[in-house]
Amino acid sequence: MVARWLKSAVRRAAPGLVCAATFALHTPGVSAEDRFITMASTTSTEQSGLFPHLLPAFAKATDIDVHVVAVGTGQALDMGRRGDADVLFVHDKAAEQKFIAEGWGLKRTDVMYNDFVLVGPKSDPAGVKGRDIVAALGKLAGSSAAFISRGDESGTNAAELRYWKVAGIDAPATRMANYKECGCGMGPALNIASASNAYVLADRGTWLSFKNRGDLVVLVEGDSRLFNQYGVIVVNPAKHPQTKTALAQAFADWVLSPDGQATIASYRIGGEQLFFPNAPH
């Protein structure tokens, strides 16, 4: 179940999730065959199944297709810096704010959130079960248990390294003999953890959609530090004039609109909501 703090936050936000957003359904000067954008996003939004649910609704509303490149957030931001994407949908707020401060994006806006969970073998050999992610990582560091890290500069990887640092461990790879970096997306990292009975930090959305769980269960959840915010950014055309700014802005406006936010909220697996819209009023 989603942690109690997460549900209460949704109830607090529910009375007025977003203000109305207006966007053009048809952009002058853009031919039908060019009515697509490239979005660099995280593997969690793709592998959780959110995009197959969200993007057809956007295409129906706007006649704009979205080509998704699912990578870690760090790589997605690099795509924006190179002008290889029109819009970004990512989840490392500090890195996103730096991206904006450097002038690469027009604006960063909160879209939705869920939370991270620490997953591990049901037997929990390191004894981490509870609500405190920092205490759990401290126990892991002192154990012989295996830990699988994304190791890919993703938003999840950045969060994991922040938690280790708060636990007093700047470089877990040097402290844990069984700390393994896979350099892979969330789904493959979970597959490796399942096959090796290892611990792994995962976003809840991908975990809920993950089928190959083996003996893995959620062991740590509910810590407010596990909050996982997603944002949308349109790439700055002053840096890359070839980007499709008007179409990208149409996506940003729609995903922040009541229709887009409701579409996000309606995505469920087994009756459980995976992402919680929280665009500003």
C-alpha cells in the first residue's frame, strides 16, 4: 500500500489540483507529418506503463505524437543540453533547477509525484525493515547483503546516493563488498535484484508494475525523504532553435491541465494509483 503520508498529501492537494491551462490544438505552420515531439524521460515513467496510458490521451486531444526516449534523468537532461529533445519529463529536482539556471530550459514545473521504496528479500538478512531509509542503509553498509544500484545518473540513482550520504557513506561502492552498479534502467535493476536476492531502491510505480518479483518485497517505505517529485521542462529554443517549442509547450500545458492531471491520476495497477498529480494552481 502507498504509505499513509503519501495518501494524506493527495487528499490535501485534491480540492484544486491545477489551474486551467490553454493550448493550441493546431499549431500554424506545422505540417501534419511534423506534428510530433521528442521527449526525453526517465525509465520509471516508461517501464511503469504510465506513458502508454498518458500519451494516447494527449494525442487524441492535440493530434500531436510523442516519441519517448527513456533514459536516466541525468542522460535526459544531457539530451536537452544537446538539443536532442523538445521536452523533458524527469525526476531530479536539484538537477532540473540547475538545468534551468544555466538557461537550457524555459521553465520547470511540478507535474506529479510518488515515492521510492527499498525492496529486498523477504527474509531481510540485513534487518532493514521499517520506515527509516537512512537507518536501513546504515544497516546494509554493515552487512554482507548485496545491493543493486542503478549507477546510471538517473533520478533514482541520485536519490539513492543522497540517502547514502545522509547515512554518512559518501561512496558505498568502497564500503560494501556486494554493492553492484548495473548502469541500467529500473526494470533491469529489479530483475538483477530478484535473480540475486539483493536489495534495491526503486520508484513505487515501476515496482507495482514489475512482475518478476521472486522473493522480493517492500521493506522500507513511508519515510518523508522517499518523496519522489517529477517535473516537465520545455527546452529553450534560444539554445536550440531547431526544437519544436510550440508543440512541446502544448504537451507541457496539457499535462499540467485538469485533463492531463486527471489522466495521470486514473492510471492504476491492481486498483492502486501509481502517480499523484500535483501541478501548481
